[in-house]
Amino acid sequence: MPGYSTRLLTLRFGGSDYRIRALSDRQQFADPHGAAERAGISSANWCLFGQVWPSGRVLAQAMSSFDVAGKHILELGCGLGLSSLVLNRRKADITASDHHPLAEEFLTYNAALNGLPVPAYLDIAWTLPQPDLGKFDLIIASDVLYERGHAEQLSRLLALHAKPEAEVLITDPGRGNSGAFTTAMKLQGYRVDEVRSAFDDGDVAPFRGRLLSYRR
């Protein structure tokens, strides 16, 4: 036994069903060899990668019809890999990334569940140099601004690995850190388009959720 329990979900994006293995709930935790601790992931945050979050569903749905032709794409904080799998099914040039020690394992398993090849995967810590990462035309992420320092860390990473005419697409549930991120991106020459979004069935206008598109 791996020390944690899982469940299978069926989600629908762009007219296709996706079977996804996720953690059973937010109480799961298993770090027998200290890999998560060494990666800086606390026991309280350990389970977050393995949940299907509203922001992740919104991003995956957006990727089911987004113009990806000819674009070199990076997903940051891929978690269970929803958006990367949607893009993989569309035969997009997608590289998934995360820093959780189990993210690649779950991505691989979920790709197999859906009869898809495993997307390219990289373990990326935003605070460490990534000399071999390269540059991308489109960088996507969902709910990655949940701690105060993430806006600065993410904007610095993007400054190094986004092409001059890149687009960055972020789905955010309105945690309050997106404003600092937008300010940092504007300093890099991006303009932002913000669409307020319902992230849960019970959401009512004015929605807190945001689909943030940065272009330059």
C-alpha cells in the first residue's frame, strides 16, 4: 500500500471524457522517505496536488479549444495533469511540470487511464535556476498564487522562460495575490485581459474566479 488512498473520477472537457485518479480527500498524507519535506512541501500542503480543484477544471476546459497550433507549451503546477492531458489528446507540444514528488506518477497513471502517451514532464522548483528549461510560446497554470510569495517567484520564472511574444494563461479563484502578479507582469511588458468566471455551480455574480490572460 502506498500510504494514501485514491478515487477515480470521470470529468468531461471539450466533448471528451477523462478518467482521473485523485486522492480520496484532503486528509491524505504519506512521505515515508521525506521526499516532500526535502522539496519544501509541508504535511498541510502535501495533498493539494492530488485534488481536482475548480481552477484546474476551468483551465482544462479552456485548453480543450484554445489555439495551440505550433506553440511550445509549459504547464506549471500540473498536479494531476488535467490540462496537460487535454492538450496531449489534441497533440499539442506540451510539457507538464510540478515539484510534488508524486505528480509525475499520477500524471503517468492518468495518461494510461485515458489511453494517451505520457506528456513530457519536468520537476521544477520555481525558486531554483532552470538552465535547461528553454523558452515557451504559451505558459499555463491554475491556482498557483495561493501564497504571498508566489506572485514574485512565478513572475521571475516567466521572465526567464517566456518567449518575447509569449502568452501566459492563469486561472485563479480570487485568493488575493493575483494583483501583485499582474503588476509584476505589466513591468515585463504584458497586457492583461481578465474574465470573471464561475468556478463552482453555486457561484453567483460578481464572480471571484478569474481567467487571466497575459500577452505581449
